[in-house]
Amino acid sequence: MTEAAGPLLHHAVASWYADHGRDLPWREPECPAWGVYLSEVMSQQTPIARVLPIWQRWMERWPTPFDLASDTPGEAVRMWDRLGYPRRALRLWESATVMVERHDGEVPSEHADLLALPGVGAYTAAAVASFAFGDPHTVVDTNVRRVLARTITGQQHAAASLTVAETRLAERSMPGEVGEANAWNAAVMELGALVCTARSPACGECPVAHLCAWQLAGRPEQEGPPRRGQTWHGTDRQVRGRIVQLLRESADPVTRTAIAATWPDDESKVERCLAGLLEDGLAEQGTDGRYSLPS
């Protein structure tokens, strides 16, 4: 298959999704746009299994953008728990504030307004437009790119980063009918997440193996895109995480000495990471010199 996805591919993927798509609360018809928005931000670079309990806690505590905007950014960071990349919690709080100030406390339905929200990029804006409002913008994540690379272009791996050619291919691959296009967005992402995986694709379980250009070519091996480094111990990200966790778990502001104890092997690294957290707004220093989550 060398052209963009056709009706046979669309139908096979949609039928598979109807039977095998995961039962997630933000996919329920009654889920508000705010719930969809939270799920898309939380799911970035994060497994769904880790997202689900945090999403549920957020929806219980802050069921609307107004509820989150009325609380403090520090509480957003605290409730983020160990989900990773805590700046996303701050961006969610900022987005909720913008929704209250400019959109009557609602998630905006216009794609351009979604793109204007703090921390929202092309993927998130398209996903929320499609999944929350039925506006079929082309959703392109790593899973979609991998499925299209294999089924249509016959390549084992997608490019190391999103290319113009991949974006155009994804746009051409969308069904023409609105409802089918939105269903395709969800289904092709799920196929990439569950079956057409990066390292161990389950081709024997794939509903489109008989249409897949890579499979029909004999699954030729190719050099994959460079793997991201997996080193974690001793990185600035780990040290920042320890400092944020200390602030999150402390009922009262903490001293510089307590922060230094989070990574006693390298005082300069702690100082650098603390300065970064202050600059990013993930921590603040009080008049007494102690530190806390942002108020």
C-alpha cells in the first residue's frame, strides 16, 4: 500500500477499535470536555495506567476549570503526585485560569483558542478538538506515525521527529466523513498503543496485517531512530523530582538544609535544580528564606 489510508484500512481499524479499545472514563460520551482536556495533557509521555488514578482524583477535586482556577498552583503540583514533568500541572492551572477569564469557565471549542492555551501544542489542540467537540482535526502522535509508516509507506520505524511529510500523510489518511474521521483518530492511536508497538509489534493480532505494506514486504529490518537516553540516576530531572516531592509532602515550608539533603552527593547540582524550579514557578521562597510549592 503506497497511498494514504483507504476505506478498507479505515473500516478494519475502526472495527477492531470497537471491539478492543480500552474502556477509559474520558472516552465515555458523558465525559465533559474538561475531562478530555485533562487526559490529553496528563497522557503526554506517560503510561495510561499511571494517568488514570491521578485523572480521577483531579476530576473529583476540580470537576470544572473554575474549580481548579480557584485553587492555588501549588495544590495542582501537589495533586500531580509522581506523574512526572510537573510543569504540566502548572500549565493546567494556567489554562484553567485562561478558560475562566476568556471562555466563561469552559474549555474552548475552537481549535485556534485551544492552541492559544498555555502549554498546548498541535497534538493536544487537535486531540481535544476531535475527541471533545467532534471537530476532526488530524491527530498525530508517535503511535499514529508508526502505524502509518508501516501500513502505508512500508517503513518499520517512523522518523526520529515529526516531519512535514508525515503530517501530510496523516492528513491524507483521514476519512472524509466527520464521524468516521474522529473515530479514525481514536482508533489508529489505539492500534499503535496496543498492537503496532515500537519494539514488539503483535502482527498476528493486527486487523490490518493483510493490508500493511511493511508486513507484505516481509517486515524488512531497518535502522531505527536514535533511542533516547535512559539514564536516570543523578540527572537534574531526578534531583528536581526529589525536591518537588519534598515540597509536596511537607505541610510547612522547608529549609535550604532540608532541600540539600535530597541529594547530599552534589550540592552544586541541588543549587542548580532549585534555581530552575524557582524560575519555572514550581517552587517559591518565602520572606523567612524557606521554600514551598507556589501559592
